[in-house]
Amino acid sequence: MANKKYHIKTGDNVKVIAGDEKGKTGKVVKVVTSSDRAVVEGLNMVTKHIKPSATNPNGGIEKVEAPIHISNLKVIDTTGEATRTGRKLNDQGKLQRYSKNSGEFIADQK
């Protein structure tokens, strides 16, 4: 099976358009292709109970970021607006993402 292509990549600034975190923005930390989800820095925090182990003898309760479905995220372009994305050939003949609002190419932010 070929790798899936998403409108979101690691390092992108995104805006949440649906769900409990609607309207908030953050940076994509990780894209989980197996479940079509992305982890966004500081958003969708959940409580995890950590079992005591050799490295963490006390265990405890931690707040961690849970993945958000990719359909609920929009990329923020250079103008600072959330936008839909498309792909078209750039000057070098490579496919690159572009903003459907402004028509400008989206630079890969890592």
C-alpha cells in the first residue's frame, strides 16, 4: 500500500475547526498515518495514569496531548489565516502544497 498524503505535515501551524478545542491553534508535533490523526502541541490534553516502574518508581498522573483527527485541522498560511490546501507544480517542477485562499505556496516548516 502506498503512503497516504495529507494536507498537514509535521511542523505546520494549524487551527482546529471542530471539537472541544475549536478555534485554537498550535504546531503539529506528529502525524499518525495509521489512524489519520495528528498530535498538536498543547491541544487536546488528556490525563494518563502512569504505572510505577524502574525509571519512574512513584508512577503518577500526567497530562499528555492526544491525537486529533486530521479532518478537524486546517493549515495556517503565510497570511495567518486557516486555509484549505492543494498541490501544484512549482518553478522547479515539483509538486508543492499551496493555499487555496491566497494561492501562495506553503513552505515546509520543520
